[in-house]
Amino acid sequence: MAELYYDLHIHSCLSPCGDDDMTPSNIVGMSVIKGLDVIAVTDHNSCKNCPAVLAAAKEYGILAIPGMEINTSEEVHAVCLFEELKAAMEFDAYVYEKLIPFPNKEEIFGKQQIYDASDQVCGTVPNLLINATDISFDGLWELVRGYGGVMFPAHVDKTANSLIANLGFVPPDSRFVTAEVKDLGKLHKLKRENPYLERCRIISNSDAHYLEHIHEPELTLHVEEKSVRAVLEALLNGAMG
């Protein structure tokens, strides 16, 4: 058994809103300095910096999970995490085909840079990644599970791009068993107004777009062992885990 300090929602410089200093190696290095045990880099609608993140994590000795923050057709943000990099990249290709095709304008939205294992820019993504996809939240759980992954709605307490803000409620037939809350001080009120959350494991991540915003080692996940599989299993266990 292990208690892991975590931050499972971090943006790299691939996200147009991510700071240019958010390179894979910088993110991993800062996470190690802060004392985290497990991280996930989850760029908007893309996993293309995950290979470089996992390479840096192996070098630094920290656990990293390949992931993405998807933007559904309802403009609901959800974090998708995968056990295998191969599955994450296959999901990445699927999502990019479902992304509303609109060319990125760097001078307006920011750069969308792909990095290699040497932490050098090796490409860019042409279409704007912060757009919505043609993927509904309703079928997202089954879709992600089909790639061996786990999905949880992001920052459900935020007033924009969250499940509750955009849909107005938590669909009672939802399948997710973990939910992300940005401000844990709102949790009691959130659960009172949305009883579905009582069955969920509640986690809180940084949603960092700048290195200094990556979480300090304060929150932990109780897992069977320090492995990607064990972390995903914990997220699949809900409030009973």
C-alpha cells in the first residue's frame, strides 16, 4: 500500500494557454522539486507531449500518466488518463479527427508546441486545440474505457467549461466515479446540490498552466502500489476506494 502525492491535471506548452516554460522536462523537474510522486500532463484535446513527459519522468524517477483534457461537444472539460502510452496516442488521433477544424493563430491564442525526449521543439499542432470536439459527454466514459483509460469531469465547481456549469446538473445515468473539484471548500455545498457526487472519489488538481502553479505535496491518493495501473484502479473505485 502507498500514499502518493499527486497532481493529475497539468498543461504543457502544447496547450495554447500554457506558458512557454511548461516543457515536458521542466514540468517533471518542478514536480520532483516539489516532492510529488505521480503526475499527469493533460493538454487540451491532445496527448502529443505525453511521450516526452514519460521519457523525462523515467529519467527523473517520478511516475507519470499519459492523459488529455478533452473538450466535449457541450464544452464540458474532462480529464482522460490511460494506462498505456500507445492507447493514449491512439485516443489522441481519434480526438483530433473529432476536433472542430479551426487553424490556430499563435499571435492570438498562443503556441502549440510538441517536444521530443531531449526537450526540444519537434513540431506544432496546426488546428486550435481549445475548440470543442464532436464527442458528447454522454458517451465519453465508455469511449475512454474502450482505450483502457479512466475519465473524470474536470473542475466541476468552476463556472465555465464544467459539467455542472454547462449542463446544469450531473446526469443521473453518468458512469464516472471520480470527480475533480478545484476548491475543496465548496465540496459540502456541491454534494448537497449534486447527490451523485457522494458516490465519487473527490480529487483536486492544479490545472497548472505555469510551473509555479503545479501542486505542492499536500493531497494524497491511497493506492495498492506505486504504478500507473494502481492509480487508475483507485480512480475507478469511487468513494468506496
